[in-house]
Amino acid sequence: MPHKDSPSNIPDFEKKTLEKLTHYYVVGYKCHLKLQPWYAENKAGLAQVWKARERDWHANHENPSTFPQETLTLKVVNDYYAKCDALCDREPSTDNPGDLIHIYFASNNGASFISLLLNTINHPARLEILRDGGNIALKAFFTPQQIRDAEAGGNSDARPPSKVSPGDVLHYQDTGKANMVRTVRIKDHCNSAMKGEFFIVTTIVDEDQDDDTADRVVPADEMEEWVQQRVQIG
């Protein structure tokens, strides 16, 4: 049972959390898109800006660079959201790469914090909220034609992410091993101006047993292959 100050006690907690998660995903997508011309024009220059902004991100304690360590009461959660939102709200008014990188960090941490929050309070709808947030953001950010092109294997310039979401358990045939079916749980789906699209997965399927020791970063193209080799178990 959640404690009396738990954020999950507020009315419409699931709806509000889903809206917040979707917002952070969309802001991250927008920053990623805005950074692409800078990356194409001067990859090395953007890398230097990224490293400098990353140092500042961690050095300035006003930034939401670390998650709260105290009990996640409603006030603690809202205070952390406020720090993320203060940066994310600047996205529509800037094309400066340094600012966009900071905003991207805030949106990414905001989304990751929601995942942490849902797991910490062991919310029964946590997997559905994480999955729906990704799907809603996808539809908000990409046109229906781009989504149809991607689903049909088309050559859209702005392809949506692979059709797996955080919380999904994926069983796939490892073509490098005869008759070997592997299982992973999707922990996070990320977009970085430097790394592109990638996923964080683990072979520890039980979230309660997950200690991060089996985490692996999987590029989007490799994840696409796994999805194509998906098998149904049970």
C-alpha cells in the first residue's frame, strides 16, 4: 500500500503521469530533430558542445541531473518535475545547440524518472503507462504516412522507433545460434544526437531481481533485426 504522501494518491494519477511521460518523449524527439542539421554540418564541433554541456549539466546542482534520494512524496516528485519542466518549456523558443542539449538531458531524465517512480511505488499499471507513453508520443511526433511507411518497410526519412517499448519482454531467434531463442526485457528507449536511436535491454526479466548488471545498449538497427526474428512463447 502506498504511503499517505505518495504521488499515486492524487486524483487521475495514471492519466497525469501518462501525459507527463508523453510530453518528455515528444520534447526529446524535437530536440533530436533540431540537432540533426548541426550534427550533419559539423559533427566534431557538436561533439565538443555536447561534452561541455554534459560537464555543466552535472556540475550545476540546479539541473535535474540526479534523481531524488529521499522518499518519493508528492512534493519531492513535483519539485523534480518542476526542474525538468523549466528546461523543457524552453524547447519551442530555441535552436541553439547547447540549449537543446540541456533540454534533451532534462526530457530524458524526466522520462527515466517516471519509470523509476512507477517501479518504486510498484504501480500495477506501470508497464501500460510506459508503453502507452511511447506509442502516443510516436503518433504525436510522426505523421500517419511516416508511420505507415515504416510499418510497410518503406524508405521514410523520419522513421519511427522500433515497435517495442520499455517494459516489453522480447523473445527472438538468435540466427548466430542454431535453434537458440533469447529473451530480453526492454528497459529504456533513447535518442541521442551523438549516438542516434538505441535501446537499453537486460536479460533479467524479473524487474524485482534487476540489479543493472546485465544491461546492454542495443542500436536501433540491431533491435529491428530482433523484432523481425520475434517468436511467441506460451
